[in-house]
Amino acid sequence: MPRLIISNIDYIVTVDPSRRIIRDGALVIQDGRIAAVGKTADFPATRGDDVIDGRGKLALPGVFDTHVHNSQQLGRSCGDEAYSGPERLFRRLWPVEAHMDKGDALCAARLAQLEMIRAGTTCFADPGSYFSAETAQAVKESGMRGMIARTVFDMGQTTMGNLPKGFFEPTDEALVRADEIVAEYEGALDGRLKAWFSIRVPVAMSDELLRRLGRLAEKRAVGIIGHACENRDEIVASHLKYGMGDVTRLEKLGLLGPNMLLLHMGWVDAKELHMLQKRDVKISLAPSASMHQAMGNISHGKAPEMLELGLSLSVGSDSAMSSNYLDAIRQAFLIVGGLHEARLDPKVLRPETAVEMLTINGARCMQWDRDLGSLEVGKKADVTLLDIMRPEWQPIHNPIANLVYCAHGGCADTVIVDGAILMRGGKVLTLNENDLYEEAQDRATSLIRRTGLEQAVASIWPMH
Ligand SMILES: [Zn+2]
């Protein structure tokens, strides 16, 4: 691969240890890594270099979206106006997943990754599905970086509802299948792919399954990505069945640790906050899913207190059936704006902290911060270039404030992973957009009909 130089960049937001922002900057990329970061004048291009003109652009370390269900992409809108706990999961999302075939899953993952690339995202964490192989195949094609995990449920009935047929297995079988995915995919695609273990919803998983999952993660030296404290129904269900909330249960089973990334986390009590701190557990907030599904994760959540305790927080889009879009930069605004509103305090979360959530803390949450999360010499070359010659960006005094308060993922112009260009000047180079839209519409229409959710997604206004 020739040397890639991006020069004349208006702002390089390095997120390095001193949080430098470089004006009129240049990034030099060689062999998939960042070879230099500095002023344009110091790094002139030479013959044979591939050159990107960074004029009118802001460079960010590749953006992390630490909670994305690739396989739910074709179910877009299926969770609309559903009560978050029993109705959304048990009657909408899981039945859709249970009716999918492998072709649907591959199409869904391609479309999800296309949406993320267009939103400037370079890396995602997928917290579990029965279609890990199809998600991995889409990563191979799209060029993104990501983490996959296989769903494991061993309980067909919970105090919140019953799981769809085929959506749970005997404990031993579930563990074998999940372990196979880790064995096959951890570190695959030249290190672009990680494979972890998954907790979809703790109340549908037995103590034995959770305990053994923890031991497997330790044996394989990988992490566990898990939903927890997602909504009030789920915490009530956990108390009814186990006499305690999710975090306390995971602590009692010996699962909490620095390799655990917990998602949503809106319904944590004070004692549990200290357990999270003691174990250095990582957190991914999902503000748009919470707002869309009335989960109360912002109004009742403890994100400012978690930050105060030194926990690593990132943001996730969740899925097309929950939030309903995959745009981490919009999530950054929603968590900042949501907390300003909920706490009646415009200083409770600064935009700079939100940018850390998108970058270096996203990397920390995925155990990838040695190689990713900042634009520094030696790190892997994952870069997001945003177009700032747009009305919502102008004028600029503080680019970080504009990024969080004014911008959105649709400003993404160029996306680079491992030094390879996935989108250049707004054109996605790795996936065929138009073919994908047609296939996705056909497959989604059939899937929703098979699942029996046509009424749930229909417009209440007449369509002629
Ligand atoms: Zn989720």
C-alpha cells in the first residue's frame, strides 16, 4: 500500500494525552499505522504518495459505537412505541430475530455497517446474536473494525415473558456454540475482529450459564459484553427471581472485572456503583434507545457519578429496532443534552468528555486503547474525517463544541480503518449501496410479514 498523506486538515483533534488540537495539520499513514501527526508544512507529499486534501475537514480518531446489533437492522421500526421490557424484547425484537435466516442476517449486517461508515464510525461492538458468522462476513467486506459475540440463553421462561421458540438452548450447548465463535473469530481479519462472550439479558440466563461464561472468558482471555440495568421491568424481574439487581448478581457470580463492558446501565443503585468502580467495569450508554423506548436511563441514570468515580464510559446506538439509527456522534449530543436537561445543569457533562467517549474511552471499553482511540504515532490508522464546510458547522470558535452540539454523523466525508479507505469524499468504496437498499427492503418486508408485525410498523396515516 502506498504512503497516505492527509494534508491541510483544518483541525486535527488528536485526543492524545495532552488533548492537542492541531490547526492546518497533516496525518501520515504507512503500513496501516500512523507514521506522523503534525503541521502540513512539516510533511510534504512525495511522488508515489496517495494524497487526500484535508481542507475544510476535521480529523478525529476513528469513532467507536460500542453497542450495535447488526442483525436487527432489517427490523427497523419494529420496536416503535413498544413498552421497553416485556413488549419490546419479548414480542417485537426477539421474534424478529427468531424469524430471520442467514441471508437476512448478512444483508442486515451489511446495511448496518454501511450506515455506520456513513456516520463516520470505524469500530463497533455487537453484543450478541445467533448470526455471528454473517456479521463477521460483513466486516470482511465492509473493512470496518468490530467485535462480535454469540447470544446464549438457557431459560425459555422469565418473569418478564417467554422467549421465542428456538431462541434458547440447553446450558452446555449454548456454551459450546459461544466458545466456537470466540475460537474462530477472535483476532481474525488481520486483527480487525474481536470475538467476546455475550450477555443479552441476565434474567433469561441461569446462574450456572453466567458463571461458566465468566470462566470461559478468563480461559480465552477475552471480554464479556452484556446488557444490564436496561429498564425498570428488568430490574423488577431480577429482584423477583434472584432477590437482587443485575450488577449485584454479576458481582456475586464473580463476573465483574475490567474485561466486562456493560450496556445501558440506567438502573444502578449506589452500592452497585462502588462495585463497578472496584472492578473497573466499562460502561456503554445508549441515550437514543432510552429516549425512544422510554427506559429512563438518562433521567434515572448515574452517568455523572460514574464519571466522578473514574469509570470508562462510551456511547452506543443499540439498533435499528431500538434507537432507531446507528450514529455515534448523535449519541454524544443526546447524552450531553439529556443530562443537562435531567440534572438541570449545563455543566454536568462537557462536550470534550463526550468526544472522549466517542474515541479513547470507546477504545478502552473494547480493550483496544493501546492501538486505537487517539491520533498518535504508532497507533493503528483508524481516522474519521468530517466535512466542516457545512452550514451547521459555521462559524467555528471551538470545534469540539460544534462537533457535539451542532454536527451529526452525516458530516462524515472520509473513513479510514487500518490505513485502508472505506469511504472517500462521501463515496463508500467497500459496499454496493443501491443493490443493498433494494435487497434490504425486499427481505425486511418478508421478515416482518413472517413475524406478524405488519401492524406494529404500519403508518397510522393512510398511504395511497
Ligand atoms: Zn443491545
